[in-house]
Amino acid sequence: MQLVMRELWANVSGKHAYNNVHNHPNSLLSDVYYVQAEPESGDLSLIDPRKQAWVTQPDFSERNQMNSPVQFIVPEAGTLIIFPSWLEHGVNQNLGNADRISIAFNINLFHERMVGNPDGNRVQSPMARSPGSTGRR
């Protein structure tokens, strides 16, 4: 088994740009690397998917990472954030004047014996040997 990067894209988000809440189906891990980000350029929101867990929360004097159904991560240039792809997330509005620039990518597990991908097409392992090579496949 090996980890394989399935998709890779860049985001350049100017003033007032944001990303709606979403997840990344057919992936194991999702990642975002901040190339350029100012404190006001929009937090990454990671949302607890257990909606019913929010129903019976006691009154808290202060919200923090231990008792909040949403975690806000302030973007910082040079930071890589990795989270499970099923986790709903979004990006708050960029209230700064500088662009927020990030590179995002999805990772999946791959095994040579896998015969297809979610589209039904055969996937060749990145580790596959050339036709004239020797060794087991």
C-alpha cells in the first residue's frame, strides 16, 4: 500500500473571497498548505460532523477547542494542515487586503492489486514497472 496524491490545485482568494462548507469524497486525507496568508485572510473552519452532539450542550462561559463543535484555524504562511477528507470544512471570508494563497491536495491509499478507481477506469500504480522490466507485478 502507498499514499498517492489524487488531486492538486491552487487557491488565490482575494478580498471578500470564501469557500462554502464541503468535504472531499473518494479521498482519505485532505491537505492545505498556505503559501501566503495574513491573520484576517479567512480562518479554516473544521466542523464536527456529529450534528446531534450539538443538541444537548451545557452552557459554557467560554468556547474553546475542547467544547466547540467548530474549530477555527488561523492561516499562517508555511503551515500545512492535514485532516480526514470526510470532515466538513470551509474558509471564512478574506477580510484583509492581501490575497490568501494556498495549495490544496487530496491523498488516497493505493495498492497494486486495486483494479479501478471511482470512475470505473483502470488505475496504474505510480510504482508500476515498464513493460520490459522483470519482477513480480
